[in-house]
Amino acid sequence: MTFTPQSIRHRLVLYGKLVRLDKPIGSLLLLWPTLSALWLASGGVPATHLIIIFSVGTILMRSAGCAINDFADRDVDRHVKRTAQRPITSGQLHAWEAIAIAVIFSLISLVLILPLNLLTRELSVLAIIVAASYPYFKRFFALPQAYLGIAFGFGIPMAYAAVQNTVPIEAWILLVANIFWALAYDTEYAMIDRDDDLKIGIRTSAITFGKHDVGAVMLSYVISLCLIAAVGAKAGLGKGFAAGIVVATILAGYHWTLIRTRDRERCFAAFRHNNWLGAAVFLGIVVG
């Protein structure tokens, strides 16, 4: 391979697409619950270095997860119209490059948390294992979106561990809330690819729920927001938090209007719109 400035730039662009730098919605869906937990764990005054570590670490781990996902799905993605042109599947990058990127990003994430306490470092190792194993759950697990919620929410117990050197019950409640939130938004996402997934034998919540998919999404929103509201009430948060929950509930209701027809574009719009739902909860916690 001949390396020229142009070829290097082109490869960097492909690496950016591999880790979804062009699609930041995934990073935001990880970031909002992590920052929410950090604010709650610290009583509303998180240390600046923790905000930086968890923000950068969240983006790096999401990027590593995308690389692992594309490696695991490189033969499957070519049968799905939406994913057929991803860098690994289309042959623009080698499979080993995805592994290398995932390892590098994971190692950088580990270096970031070295200054933190032992419990946080131990949880980070578990977080990497969960993130790396997620893509393979789609082969046999009927609700892989629930497992994704664990992977996407592991910053919650880590945030509490970093601040309090323990993981209290409210952290685990928030993790469960995140599982249901992920089940809601990723089912919306899975509804887009349902026909392709049925052909190739991939398991998704949209397939498992079948004709009850819309109801399952809305029930997941309700459970998630109720659990978050319970944690906020226990923490003694005020009217600002209540307002954030109300806004998030209204947004969830709006998602129902988008997904009830099961139109692919509207389901994708609902999925992307979850950024604002997560932001509403986070801002409610900050203000509250």
C-alpha cells in the first residue's frame, strides 16, 4: 500500500465512519445517563476532572463498541441495505483494523481512569467486556436491546463509584431505568431493519415483540421515567427536576405519534429524537 497525504486523509475519513464520528447520536445516548449519574452522585457539584474523564471516556468506548460491532457483523451487514456500505463490510477497511481501533480506544479509556479509585477501575474492565460481547448477543438473545442498555448504562455505576467509592442502590435503579430506555429507543431503531433482520436470522426486540412493538416501546419509556423520577424524589430534587421529567414524558408521547405507523423514516426520526429526551432528564437533574 502506498501512503500519500490523500490516501492517509481518505483512511482517516473511513476510520471516522467506522467509529461513527459522523453520527454522534450514539455517543449522546451514552453521555446523558452518565452525566446524570455523575451529577446525582456528587450532589450537583461534580469535579471538573470527572466531567472530562467520563465525557471523553464515554465517546471513546462508544467508538470502540462501534468498531467491534462492525467486525462482528461484517458478514451480516452486507445483507442489510442500511449497513451494506460500512467501511468493513464494503471492503474499504480490513477486519483487523476494526480490532486495532477498538483495542486502542479501549486502552486510552483505561488510561483515563487510572487516577480514579480501584472500584471504578474494576468496573471499567467489566464495562469493556460487556461492550465487546454485545454484538454477539444478537445471534441468540431475543432482546439484545436490553443488553445494549447495560452496555450503554455502565457509566452510571462507574460515576457513583468514582465519586462515592461505592455503588448505592439508586445507581442500580438508574441502570435498570437505562435498560428500559435503551429497549425503547433501540426497538425504534430495530423497527427500521425488521424485514432484513428476519431474512438473515438476527434477533431483535422489534421481531420478538412483533405486533406489540409500539406498546412495548411506550411501556419501556414509562418504566424508565418512573424509575428515574423515584431516584430524583429520593434525592430531594425540586421543581426543576419535575419539569425535566414532564418534558421527557411529553417527548416520549411524541415518539408514539412517529412510530405508531411503523414507517421506517419516522421510526428513525423517533430514535434520533431520544437525544432530546435524555437531555431533558439531565437538565432537570442539574436544575433540580
